[in-house]
Amino acid sequence: AGHGVQGGARIADSLTHVMDVPATILEVAGVPYPDSRDGKPVPPLLGKSLTPILSGESDAVRGPTDWIGWEMFGNRAVRMATGNWCRSAPPTAPGTGSCTT
């Protein structure tokens, strides 16, 4: 448990991502996310605070139409609460192909 965590051990099946961790830490610590630094704008946080799940206030922080997408090394994925879509890049080895497309 810890500050703001209610209800003991449980499993939450909601759609979350590692990018939600900074927003959660900032909210629990009571630290606002800055709009700018050294006079330059700071991009907004992409994650959502998980405190509603941790406190037992809600079962989810994203709705059924919210999605998370990413790409890494040619592999792509989109996750939604209602399902997933993925595309994997073909395997490449020296002499068999190229990772640049």
C-alpha cells in the first residue's frame, strides 16, 4: 500500500501504460507539471494519473474510445480498452533484408 492506496491487494484490468507513472508520481507528490522551463514550452504529459485506480475511486483512467499507440524497431501496436491491433516487422538478419523501409 502507500499514500493514497486503498483497498489492499487487487488486480485492475484497465488499460494503462508506463507513461502513466510520471503523472501518477507528480499527483501523489502534489507537484504541478510545468508549462515551461527556461522560457521554453514543455510538451504536455501523455500519461494519465493512476490515482483514481489506486484509491479505489474508479476502475479505469481511460474510456472505451481512448487508445495508446507506439512503434519500436518497425513493430507497431495500438491498444484500446476494447481490443488490440499489432503489426510486427518481418525478421531480418545480416544478408536477408533491411530494417529501413
